Amino acid sequence: MRFALDSYPDIRLVIIETLDDFLNVKDLKENSDTRRKFEEFDQKIMRDHTHRASFLLLHHLKKRETDSAGDAILGATVLRGRTDSKLYLKQVSDEDPRRLFHATVRRGVGISQTLLQYDQRTGKSVLGNTLAQEQKQSAVKTDEKVLAEITEFFTNNPGTTFKADCLPTLSCNSDRARRIFNAALRNGLFEKKGSGKRGDAFTYRSIGLPTEEKRAA
């Protein structure tokens, strides 16, 4: 590797696949042996070339979930300590083939968990929504779907109750359904009748979103 770096001064990126195969440590979980191999690699190759080239070391993550991303790095803790940046890439789930990327750095600003957008035409991936944004958008879409279900129910079944009649038909848990319904009720999407007492339960009908004429009035 050193010969190649010396022979080609225009090299700007060195990709090592994989770190375990390259270091050839007898026990990757053992800190002292791994640290010695890293130091040897640094002295013989990296330190004379890091002024012009970056070294990307591909490595595996543990199969089980961990409390922090750093703990997921397979092997000795020195692997985390001797690297400036950690770039994590994994599939969202067995059901979701999209890739989730994030980065932690010693200095500067890292990248929070972000979904990659893959362009099949160019073969390139770019950063898309963060996981937090995606979850928020997913929650909004779910709320909108549930509100549409409630609206459709009371449009087709005016004068019925929410708890006994509408709630069992909805595709979400009861707490979420109540929150969405109560917000819509406050916003005037449904008309309520009854006293809520025994024999006179609250009933509802859909009146939809206010029109421009109603708002103007």
C-alpha cells in the first residue's frame, strides 16, 4: 500500500475492505493487540500520507441492537478511539430496504440518523429526510388517515356516538383516535348533540371543513 501511495501522489482516498482482514488481528476483541496493529499501520503508512489522503476503513457492526452506535462496532473499543469519524450504514428493517446513515465525529458536526435516497438512474445516494423528520411525517400521515376515517364514518352515520359506534371501526389505538377526534371537534369539523347523560349520549355528525363563505360570515 505504501508503494502505491508513494507512486501515485494524486491518490486522495484509500478504501480498506475490511479492517479486520487488513489488520489481521488474532483476536479483534482484544484491545492491546488491536492497538499495536493500529500503531503499526499508522507509523508505516497513514501518518506520512494523511496530509493529502483520507483512509476509509470498512468494518462490521454487531448483529444485536446496542444502546449507543459506538457500542455496535464489532471488536475492541480501541477501534472507536483510534478513528476520527465513524460512518454508520444499515438497512432500516427486513420490511424496509431503505438505508439509514449517520456519522459521529471527534470535531465538528456529525450527521443525525438520516435516510438515504437512492437514484437508480445515476447509481448515487444522497441524504434525504432525517429519521426524526420521517417519523414526524409518518405520524402526520397516520393522523390524516384516521381523521378521514372518522369524517367518513359520521358522514355516512350521522347521529351516532364516537365511543360505541365510530371508535371500533378505526385503524389505530383508542388513545390516538380520541386525540384526533377531540382536536377535530374543537376545530368545528363535527357537530355534537346530546347531554352526555344516561339515555342521552353525545352524538355527532360531520360538517366538514368550513368553506370560504362560512369563514367570511
